Amino acid sequence: MWNPLRLPLAALGIVLDAARALAELPRVIAALEARVDGLVGQSDAILAELARVRGVVDGVAEQISLALTDVQAARAAMLDRATDATAAQEQLERTQGELSDAHRVLERTQADLAAANARIERMLAETAEAPAAEPAEPQPEEPVQPTRRFGVFRRSSPAA
């Protein structure tokens, strides 16, 4: 249970609290104004920082755009080089095939020349062994028709 005589004391406490609150009100308002001014200053600093960051971001975006352009150009150049390298590789393979064919023809030609040299040596040896006592009758000279060089040794081959 509560005592009704305490009511005037409670009313007096409320009035004193209201008077204290009213006395503190200008100080609280000044503190709030200072805080708002601080926040406004901070917001100005934040806006300035955001403007600076926007400039940095724009610069980075421009650099990225330039780098992307360079990368695309480098990619196109690499594709051209790869195509050139492929063409060079194919040409190299064709040349190697032609060289191996030429090497085989050279080996066959050397073998043919060695055989011809052996036949010529045999013919020279036979001619040297034949009696040289009988002079040969002069034969009428027939006109010599021009022949190809090494026409005697000609054979069917892809190189001929």
C-alpha cells in the first residue's frame, strides 16, 4: 500500500527534475549543434574523399581499358605469329621431304657413277691388254650429233 502523503513530495521531485532538465537543455542543444557541425565537417571530408576516389577509379578504369586494348592487340599478334609459325613449320616439313628425296637421288646417282667408273676401268684395262700391233684402218668420220651431257648414264627417275 502506498501513502497518500507522499504525493506532494513526489510532485516536488518531478518539478525539480523538470527544472534541472530545462536548465540542461541549452547545454544539450549546444552539444548537439557541435555534434551536427562535426558530422557536417565529416560529411564534407567524406564527400571530398569520395570525389578523390572517383578520380582514382576513373584513372584506373582508363588504365584497364588501355591494358585491355594492349592485350587484345598482343593476342592478335600472337595468333598471327602462331599462324606464321604453323606455315613455317609446314614449309620446313616440305623442305625436309624435298631434301630427303634429293639425298636419295644423290645416293642413286653416286651409285650409278661408281658403276660407270668400274665399267670404264674394265674397258680401259681390256683396251690396254689388246694387241696394239695392228693399226686400225681409218674410218670415215660421221657427223657427231650433239647429245645431252651424261646422256649415257640417263635413267628413269623422278629427278631426271
